[in-house]
Amino acid sequence: MSSASIVEQYATDVASFNTRLCEMGVADIGRYYWYHSIDLPTDLPGGLTTPGMYDYRSNMEAFRLPERMNGMNVLDVGSATGFFAFEFERRGAQVTSVELPSLELLDRFPGQEIGPQLRTIQQGFGGFAHDYSAAVMHHYLLDAPFQLCARLLGSRVERRYCTIYDLSPERLGRAGFDLVFLGDILLHTLRPLEALVAAARMCRGTLVVAQEMPGTNDDPPAMLYRGGENPREDDICWWLPNQACFHQLLKKLGFGEVAALGNNEGMARPAGSRYSRRILHARRTVAP
């Protein structure tokens, strides 16, 4: 499918979804933006799926998650629209979903304004129809889509708000989780080691990392800087540790068993760009 066809199909999906939600009485649905494709329960013919930028539904096997998660407490960090949080819940887990309380708290280079970050987010979705402030964008990109999905799904996922650096039992209401999921989170942090440590401290079982990892499996431990040099530009991506770097860091943090279990590959809409995410599972063997 060509890039033009992808953009056209995406626009069609968004328009169809918005029309159906309007018919269900959802206000302001045309202002929502969807990070994930999520199947929603409905009696309408053909079902109802959010028009997400990322659609993980057909490639869940790559993540090697337990089919049944009954009795597990799971932490989904940087949940966005909530696809993984709802999927964990569907498999039987009790889930805590963490998201930023404000887009103003996105990591950015010292002295940099938030404007370039907001423009990058907008461009990723093909451009917003409105010039949103950080607070309004947070509502229509993160909060409102998640809450709508949770309501239609009848979900009991608990939503908490803090940065990854501030993860703690006091913030999350629990001392530890059986599984902690980090999907495309650490690359958005200026201090990835500090962020990884904070997430690792909340994990008493398995830590799952799913993100781009540069180079090959045989490369020595390294971390690639991706922030660029132009102070007027920001693609919200700072550091990319390679697989060997993750392996050694996780071992040092008390995860005695670290394994790369595969790749999640697909195409982001509406840009039509291909992506590949390495998936690591780390099992804790030393108490935090």
C-alpha cells in the first residue's frame, strides 16, 4: 500500500469512527487522537475499533506475555490510550496504568521550550486540526481517549499520574508488581538509567522492555544519542541503549535472567513508516 493510500485509509477510518461515536452521544470526538488501535464492545455491525497510530492486535505473540494473568499485579508505564493495560486486564490481571499528569513534564533539553515537542506530536498524527495548548492536547491525546475506552470496556484499570522518575509505592499504592511493562518509554527520557532504576524498583517479577534498540545483537554495550543539535527541533527521542547495554544494566539491577524474545514490527499511521521494536524479558532474581 502506498503512503498516499495509507493516509487516505487512515482518514477514512477516523471519519467512520468519529461518526459512529457521535451517534453514540460522545461529545467532541473529532478532537480526540488515538495512539493505539483498541477493539471496543458494541452491538454495531462490523464492530468498533479506535483508529490508532499503532495497531498491535495481530502481533501480540511477539511480546511473549502469559495467556492467563489471573492473580498478577501489572504496571503499565506510559500507557497512553491504554491498549496494553486493557489487554493485561483482559487476560486476568489487576492493572495500574501510569501516565504523565501534564505534557509540560515531557523531558526536554535544558532551556528548550515545549513548543517543538508539541509540534512533533501533532505531526505524528498527521497534524492537529486545532492549535492546542499542552493542557488541552494532554486531554485529547491521553486522558479523554483512555477514559472513554475504559468506560466502554467496563474496565477497572487504575489510572495513576506521575513521571517514570517518580514511580514509588506511595504514588502507585502498591509496594511491587509481578510484571512491569515499558513500551517505548525510555527513549523519551533524558536520564534513561534513572528512569530504568525507578521502574525496576517497582518490579518483583518480570520486567518487559519493548523499544527500538540500535545495532546488532553482537555489538558491545552502547547508548546512541538521538536528540539532534538544533534547539528549535525536538523529535522527543533522546537515548537508545542497544541490546547489550540493556542486558548489562538489567543484570546489574538484580534481574539475573535477561533474554531477547523477538521483535514487534509494523507500520505507524498515518505516516506509513515502518518500525521494529526489540522485546526483552528480565526476571528478577535479587530483591530490589
